[in-house]
Amino acid sequence: MSDTALTDVERIKAESRHLRGTLTESLEDPVTGAIAADDTQLSKFHGIYQQDDRDERSERKRARLEPAYSFMIRARVPAGVCTPEQWLNMDRVANRFANGTIRLTTRQAFQLHGVIKRHLKASIAGINAAMMDTIAACGDVNRNVMAPVLPALSRVHREVQADAERLSDHLTPATRAYHEIWLDGEKLDTPEPEPIYGDTYLPRKFKTAFVVPPQNDVDIYAQDMGFVAIVEDGVLSGYNVTAGGGMGMAHGEIATYPRLADVLGFVPRDALLPVAEAIVTTQRDHGDRTNRKHARLKYTIEDRGLPWFRQEVEARSGVAFSEPAAFSFAGNGDVYGWQRDDAGDWHYILYIENGRVVDLGERQLMTGLRRIAEVHTGEFRLTPNQNLAISNVSDADKASVQALLDDHGIDNDTQASALRLNAMACVALPTCGLAMAESERYLPDLVTQLEAELEAVGLGDEAITIRMTGCPNGCARPYIAEIGLVGKAPGRYNLYLGAGFAGDRLGAAVLDNADEAEIVATLVPLFRRFADEREPGEHFGDYLVRVGIVREVSAGREFHQGAAA
């Protein structure tokens, strides 16, 4: 770390008394719909982002009114697993206090939008009533721990899920501030110790995931810390540990870039917690607290080198890494429809466009899932691709679940092309304060155009990953999509092409600040060439790299180099 002054966020954390700040006073202030400026930083650790309706911002400013403030609440769902009771509870909170929709995120969590300040405390309490919380869903801590969803649930998948939940518990902040502020818990005179995070927590957000090859549905290379399950003779022997992935960057600042994680080595399963804690504390002590744009673990590793980082983690954990075990990935999307696991239960992965659970016309998604949750005796699993698995359905119940899917117009067969099934978008406008362009509200229309072009060249059934974000922070992981679109200004995007279908290669910059016409005009000839020149089984991104239309980008430091070959 340099001698430059710490960021203001570091001051806020240091003075917060372990995330308490003046949140209680902010909630009680009747004069404004907002909370105090410092508290907007602390609220993130509690799973809350202050936002305003940007569609109304200009009009309210002209009327000399404060912005239409509301809050986004993110609920943690470790490993993406929730009960039907928890789903129904989230439905109730969404319809009573939020905007009547539920958003499934790219980190297997729930988001509620449009909660006004006077409903914040009741919303948080309502979420906790079903044994679910929002602590550490955001902020400079380890966030929701991800785990794979199928493709065929096995004993290994269940063991990995259990490890993900165990690690989530281990890395949850110890502070009682959450219970004091939101659940009227006993107030402590002296803040409790934070044995893992310390008084100022991490320099920046931290993301963790587990994966079971060959399906890379969690995008393991995009995570700060990852665990690749290694299976020998049907037994989970341990994990290859990855570190240093991250998607965020800033437009025009070449010192910022997306980065793929490195593989540190193999550790046995019983070394999981000490190794994970050592990675977190190494970043706690050595991450950059003077520049938040340079504060992620990916820059710590890039600056100091992987050998140094591996040695530091080994010293702190007392665990020596072995050579990585061999593994490979086939794709990073979801495997849709009905699948049967090794115990004989059924699982249905349901397509949910951009993760938004809402009733629209004949597609009664929110009502249909409510009806299913009312009778379902198994589990729900939120996927890393914003979809939902209806899990642990018995032979006896499968037909009734299918009937409810059909009755509410939400069966996958009636919904989407291969391109749409592999599309993701962040929320962006009108609520996200960082958004520079549309994403969730626009990507479906762009996909409709591209579907027609793919169909015209015989590629209507071709799975191509396409992801869009309204800003360069990368919440929908666009830099590892075969077609990545990143908002630059209203109606304008940077276009990246050539990432790996399995999320194991970055895309290369092709267009800067392009409008829809330029994007479509660039993609259509490439679709035609791909249809004519592809090799058997070749994916779109691999084809673009093989024939030299775009360069191969495997290291983040190479991301901002020239685009087309």
C-alpha cells in the first residue's frame, strides 16, 4: 500500500463502531427520504443501497423536490438454496413494501426494489422472519457465497453446497450492529471484536464461489476466491483454489480492467476454512485502501505477483498447496428443464428473463411461482444466471408442478431461443445510480433483433452467451460473454467479442461508444461468416479468435490493447 491518504470510505468504516454509524438516527429523520451521506456507505454492509428513480429525477429537480429516494434490499441466499416458505415470505415482503417484483441476481441472491425509508426496518424484519438475512449481501466484506446448480444433482453437489454454506457462516461479519438496528436487538456499549475483518473490514467487495466441473455456471474465474471441486472415484477429495478474478473497471482508465482468476493449487477438503480465511486476511492486510478503483484482490495479486500471494496464504493458513488437479469446463450457462438426480428426485430449471419475477401478460411468473411454492415440499435454487431451479420434486409431484408451469404460461418451451436462454443483464436504469445506459429494460429488444438474424443464417438453435450492463462495473459479467455490451452513455455501448463459452477467456474490444445500428451492423456479418466457416461443435467466441477477427485475451493487463486483428 502506498503512503497516499486513505479513502473517505475507510474513515467512515473506522468511525462506524463496526457498521453502526448513525443509521438509527437516519431512519428516524422525517425530513428526508434519504439517509445521511456516511450512512449510505454503511447501509451497504447491511444489504441496502440508496437509490432514486432516475426517470423522475429531472422533473422533480425542476419542481424543487428532492429525488424520489427509495432503497434496494439484497437478501443473502448462501449456495442459492431457499425453502418454499422463504420464497413465499419474500413474495409477501415484495408486494407489501417493495415494487411488487422480485429480482434474482447473478450471485444467487434476492433483490427487492422500490422500498421507501419508512418501510426499510419492517422489510428487513420481514425477511429475517423466515430465517433469511441481508447482512454482508453488499459492502466491503465477503458477499453471498455461490455454489453450482445441477446439471445433475449428486452427492458431490450436495457436499459442495454444504461447504459453501459452512464457509458463508465462517466469513459472516461478527458485528451485532445488524441485529441492533433492524431487529431491535440488545445494544452493546462496546463494539464486539471482528476476528476476521478487523475494524475497517476489507478494502473492497469480495466474492466467493464453488463449482463442480464440467459446468462453470458460477463463472469461477470472475470471483475473488473460488473452489473447483475435484472428484476422485466418485468422492470429493478437495478443491483447486482460485484467486484474483473480478469484472469491474472504469471507462477510459487503463489501470483498471477485468481479470480472470489464477489457480493457486489443490487443497484437501478439510483445509477449506483455514485457506479461505488466509486469502481474506491477506487481502485485508495488503489490499489498497487509498484508491477504491485499485482495491480489489485482483490488483493485489497483479501488483505483488502470484508466487508472493501463494506463499503468504500458505504461511497464514499452515496449509501447503499441491499441484492443481486436472479439470475442464464445457459451458457457463444453465441446463434447462427437467433433470433427475442420483437420489431419484426431479429438478426443473426455469428460465426467468434477466431474473425479474413479475406477472406480464400471459406469462404469470410471480403468481405461478407463488402457487408452486404453496404446494412444493422440496427446495428452490437460485442460479448464477438469474434463473430458478424448482428442486427435489418427487415422482408423485412432478406432473402437478408441470401443470402449474403450463397453467401460468411459464414453461420454458414457450419462452425463448438459445440466444435468449444465454442472455443476462444488470438492473441499470432507472434505479441504479451508476448506470450510464439501459440494460434490463433494453437487452430483450436487442435479443429479438439478433434472434431474427441468427435464424436467417440457420443458427437459431445456436447457444451464444450475450450479456449487457449499464456501466463498466460488470455485475452481469459481460467481459466473459461471447457478446459483451457495456453501457457508455444513453443508447451507446462498448462491444466486446470472443470470450470463451465456458467463461475461461476475456472478450476483446471491438466497438467503442456504439449505438444499436452499429452493433447490429457489426454482428450480422459475423453471424453469416460463423454459419459458413465454423468447425464442427465450435462456439462463436472460439471461432472469432481462431480466424483472427478478434485477438485472444487471457490476462486482464492485456484487456485494453488493440481490438481487431
